[in-house]
Amino acid sequence: MKTLKALLLAAGALSLAPAAIAPAAALDHHGKKKMAKAEKTIVGVAAGVEDFATLVAAVKAADLVDTLNSDGPFTVFAPTNAGFESLPEGTVETLLKPENKSALQMVLTYHVVAGKVKAKDLVKLIRENDGEAVVTTVEGTELTARIKDGGVVLEDAAGGMINVVKTDIAASNGVIHVIDGVLLPAGNDGHDS
């Protein structure tokens, strides 16, 4: 989490630096150029998909937009709106409250892996490691990936089994894999039993 906070501070400092030294006209041009680039990042791609509306709202509430717009690369296991709806009633609303920002950051960064891991790379890793691959998330704990019924399933630290339903959505700073649930780090028990 310290690394994430340092990343957030660095991203914030970088976004403020040009404003302090750039003339207004250059700032307008730079702002437009930056906006075009952001549309191609993980956040920009997700914002363009209606089925990621809850995820995008959560990323904004957690102040992770700048981080996920940075160079990366990142691999994001992105829950759909229905994936968020599968959590116990009230969970999403509770996490989106400002006083729960650190818990929301923990949950969201548990969906992010440093580096660009395409589906074929993950499947290869699973096969090379006797049927399961353990990956460390940006949050700092692990996810276990396995192949089940011809697809990839992720087991989170809370014991939940989440299916990867679509893979390799390209972004300028990484890749998105769509999942049908929300991954929960250790200490969370939000999966329905």
C-alpha cells in the first residue's frame, strides 16, 4: 500500500508540475493531448464500456484514476456491473463512501497486477506450474489462477472463485481481462456463501 500511495503522490506531483511552468495556451493544448491519451489508457477504455460503469465510479471514488492512467503497464481483472451486484446488498454503496476510501483502494488494487499479462501468458504460466499460477497483486497479496472447464478461474484470498469471461482488451498502458465477480483480498468475506 505504501508503494501505491507513493505512486499516487508522484502522479499528483507530475500532473501539477506543467501548470506551474507552462503558459496558458500550451496548457490548453497539453490538456487536450493528455485527454486524448487518457481515453486509450485502462481507465479511458473502461469508461467507454457501459458494463464497467460501477468499476469506473469506484476507481474515481478511490482516487486511482491518475494511477491507472500512468504508464504502467498494468493488467486489470475488471469486474462487470453484474459482478459488483453479486456482492452482498449494500457492500458497493458502503465502499463508495469517502470514509471507506482506503478499503476501496485495497479491493480495487487487488484487481491489478504489475506488468502486461495477456491471456496466453497466464495460461502458459498455469500449465508450467502444474495447473495453477500464483500472481501477486498491486495490493500486495496473491491470486491463484487455474484452468477449469476450458476457462480461467481466479481464486481470491477470501476463497471466492471468479471466472475470466473476456480477455485481452488492449489499452495503451496495459490490458484488461473481464471477470464476472469482485475479487476480495484477505480479511474480506463479501462473497455470498
